[in-house]
Amino acid sequence: MKRLFLFFLACAFLLGACSGSSTPETSSPTAKDAPLRVGLVFDVGGLGDRSFNDSAYHGLELAREKYAITFIHSEPSGEGADREAALRQMAAEPDIDLVIGVGLLFSDDITAIARDFPDKKFVCIDYIPKKGVSLPENLSGVVFEEKRGSFLAGAVAGLVTKTGIVGFIGGMESGIIRKFETGFVEGVRYVNPRATVIPAYIGMTGSAFANPAKGKELALGQYARGADIIYEAAGASGMGVIEAARATKKLVICTDRDQEPDAPGFVLTSMVKSIDRAVLKSVEEVLAGTFRGGALTIFGIGERYTDYVYNDRNAALFGADVHERVEDIRRKILSGVIAVEEQAPTE
């Protein structure tokens, strides 16, 4: 009898165990199941610059829509002296997997912080490598072919100008912005050797990207000297150049994003850097486990990550043959017939 009782007791225990294992329990998601969380630190000018920063933010919006990631963002104050603290705070957040710094001014800080947080992944947009300093294995330096894209923008300006005088206005005078100027000048002179290019820079510090009043002042001066097209590579300061174009009824070539909606009929084209697509691709690589750190990742004119805008809204400003001519130039750059040296600037 006692043995029979023990037998039934054992069966009851086993049934209880089996029943317990089949009952779903509420538990916190594992790291694998949790959505990717990204921290983004903006460059000077911040969200709402209608250019560089907004494009990066849009990339995260695309990633959220497509993959249900979550993200937070931060804006350095003033000239961005606190960007290192903002990056470090993002990296220290335990639930953030990927930290993105938007802009060349983050290059040194993000390199150091990536070494301090080897378990996190980092991306720097417009990364400027330093001679003799290697990228950490958890940092991807995103770069675009600004010189080649600016060469194409210069070809557009050189073919469209009626006065034979065009201008260039850069934000902070730096290696990467000089690439815009050099490429633009070479493109103008390739199609129009007699054209004159008037260059100007807004300043020598990061605040030069957030001074639209100075951008407008310089642009009005160049238009007064006969320029009928100005190419601006000045971040939020470029809004001042756009205002000057609208006020004088002249043309402007913008950068980073298609800014035609800001001044319909006065934006000849925009030399776009698809920062949003680059950010989205970086997120996809982290999700897929194919993230490649320790090197520069180039987004160029071949896949049109770097490109110029041509569509129904600006086709009339181009003229009948300009687009076909510029596309031919693009093909010749890719094939090597036209040599446009695209080297990453170093500091």
C-alpha cells in the first residue's frame, strides 16, 4: 500500500512539473529579442537645419519604421564644446547598442570613446582620420565622395551660368569643406575654362555652420559682383545663402539634402550626400551582424549615395542638354577617363 502511495505521489509530481513547463511565464526580453537602441549626437546646427543633421535623423526614422528600432538624440550647445560629454553619456547608457556622431568635428572624440567602450558600436559621419591613428575595431568612419559630387555640381554651374561668374561659400574652413570647393572649381573649369569662381568661408570654427546671417551677407556680396550661381556647403548657414538667392532672383546650389522646397525656382540643384541611407545601412549591418569597424566606409557616386539632384522641379533650370552632358561626365569619372582624386582629408 505504501509503495502504491509513493507511485501516485511521483506521478503527481511529474504531472505538475510538465504542467508548469507548458504554462507561459512573463519575463523581460533578452538582449537578442530587444529592439536595437541607437544614440545620435547632432553636429552644430542641430535638428531642424534642413540639411546634414536632418538627413541623419531621417535615417533613424527610416530604421524605426522598417525595423522597429528605438533611438534617442542629443544636441551639443553653442560651438559644440560639450560633444565629447554627450557622446560619452550615450555610450554609457546600458541599453544603447550603437552610437552615431554626426559630423567631422566628432572624429577625435568618438575615436577615443570607442576605445573606452569596446562592447558598443560607433559610427561617425564625415569621419576625418588622423595620420598614424588607426580606427578602433568597433568604429566605422562614414565618408562620401564630396569632391566628385562637387565636380558634378561645378559642371552644372559652368554649363548654366550666363555671366561666367559663379560663387562658392563654405561653412567652417576645413579639409572636408575644401574638398567641396576644389571639386566645384575643377568641375566649373572642366566645362567652362573661362569662368570665374569667387570663394568665401564663413569662419574657422564649428559655429560657422550655424550662422545664416553671415551666409546671406557673403552671398549678397558675391551676387553683387556678378555671380549668378552660388554653391554653398555651409550646413544651417546655407539657409542665408538661399535667402540671398531668393532676394536677388539668382540661383543657388545646395548640399547634403535636396533643398528645392525652401526656394522653388531658385535652387538649381543640390549636391546630396545620402546620410539618411548611410545611417539606415549602418543600422542594418548591426542588426545583421555584419557591422564593419576599424575602417572607412565610402558612400560614393557609383551607387548615387553622393549625387546631384535632377528631377521635374529643376529640369527647366538645367536646359535641354545639361543633364545629358553631366551624366556623361559622371560616367567618365567612374571609368577613370576624368580623374577626380577622392582622398579622405586628414588632420
